[in-house]
Amino acid sequence: MKAPNHLSSQWVISRRKFIWQSSLTTLAMTSGFSLTTTKNNLRFGLTADSHYAKRPQRGTRFYNESHLKMREFVQIMNQKKVDFIMHLGDMKDQDENEKEQDTLNYLNIIESEFSNFNGPKYHCVGNHDVDSITKSQFLNGIENTNIPKTNSYYSFDFNPFHCIVLDANYTEDGMDHFYKNPIDFQNTNIPEKEINWLEKDLLENKNKMVLVFCHHPLFEYFKKKYRLHINNYKEIQELFLSHGNVTAVFQGHVHEERFQRIQGTHYITQLGMVDYSGLNNNCFALVEIDQQGIEIFGYKRSSDQSLAI
């Protein structure tokens, strides 16, 4: 049952704290451990928009350096022994010739660096991931731990958290984006089939704290003349509100940091790894979440943030 639209964010926050306490209690009872010994936090590495390709610099983007930046990200996350790593999309790019085989090679190079992480790893699909290759080709070239190759949106658990990965690379009628076809990159949508899946997934995990990952922003985001948000983001926000257990949404695409709280849920966008030259201009984050809140430890260009739940 959906919550009434007039519910305040304070109700959502109270429900979220209740879910946290009840999920820890359930986990302790089923695992045989006491609350004092049960792991009750989550630590993961987060990066976005590496855009790897062998092509000349354009503006602030140094495409051919991203594999070295990715290597540094993975090395540090291995040292920190995080629970998993997440890439928020635009893993690779294409060069000016837009040849399929070259693009697949760029994907293989950057994924080879990402796959050196000693633990679970996950990806969102970005718009540049479906440029001169199809979504199926991209998914076949990456590994999402224990997720079928056919799934561009999916979910997984790290108790007491439930993680959801969304894909907005669709037209209004639910057709996959493929930018060799004449598709407007601003026309991004969560299609009906994915919304139905999302609602069912949220309902089945109503007693868990939920984190959502998506390449495109799920709140209004204009940059100059471009619309960078998902067309039907309001519908998705209302779905999150009705369930009351979505703690945070992590996003890429915009190559800017923005931290916004909407109806009790934190919406967090990340910088683009591809921007600016040299490892000193790298950017990624270690995110730690517990019952107190969300701590974002930014590396290099990325900033630190403390966000209350």
C-alpha cells in the first residue's frame, strides 16, 4: 500500500530508523550473534564517468588517462578492504571513428582494471556505454558479481542493506538506447517494466534499508541547455516515498558534485573521473553507512560529506 502523498519527510526518517533497528534485530536473531557482534555498517568504493578511450583530449576530458586513475581507485579500495565497489556508468567512451571493435577494446581495458578489485563489483549502464556498441555487448563485457549478463537493472544484499541498480537508457516505449540510432541522449526513462520490477523489489525488501544507484540523476538537473535528469524522475521519487526505506540515491552523468535531500532521501551525484589530467586530479569516494548516517570520504578532487539519516 502506498503512503499518502502528504506524508512528511519526518515520517520517512522515523520509519527509516525503525527499519534500521528492526533489520539489525532480525539479522542478529537469524544469525545467532548479538547486536554487539553483528556487522551493522556498510563500506563501499564509488566512482563514475571514467569514459576510457584512446582519443585526444576534449575540453577537461583526458580519455586516455582513465585506466591509470581506475587502477589507483581499485588499489586503494583493496587496501581499505571495502565490501564492494560500484561504477556509476560511462565506463568507457568511443573515438572519432566510432568503430565497434575499437570500442569493445576500450571497454576491455578499463574493465580489466576495475576487475582487479578483490571482492564484489557492480556497474550502472551509462549513456556512453551504449554508443557504438549495444547494451547487450556492454553487459557481456563487464562483470556484475552474481548478476546474470542479461540484467541491466538488478539488486543485491549486504545485510542489513538492500542495494538497487537502475537503468534509464530507454525510450518512453521501453526500447533500449543505442546511439548509432538517432536517439536524443536527453530522452532517458525508467520504463514501465522496470518500474513494476522496482516496486516489487521494494515491497519484498520493505524491512531493509535501501540504497539506489543510477547513472542519470533522479532529481531535476539542467546544465546549460541540456536536460540531464530522467524524464519520469518524479514518479520514481514518489515510489521511494511510498515505501519509506530508501536512504540514499547515488548518481553520475553530470560530472559535478551535488548533495540534495528530498522527502527524507539523500540524492548524491559524483564527479567524473575522466576530467582533468594526472593522478593528482583523480576523483572517487569511500562511502560508509551506519545507523548514525552517511560518511563520504572523498579522494583527490572529491569532497568529504557527513549526511544524517
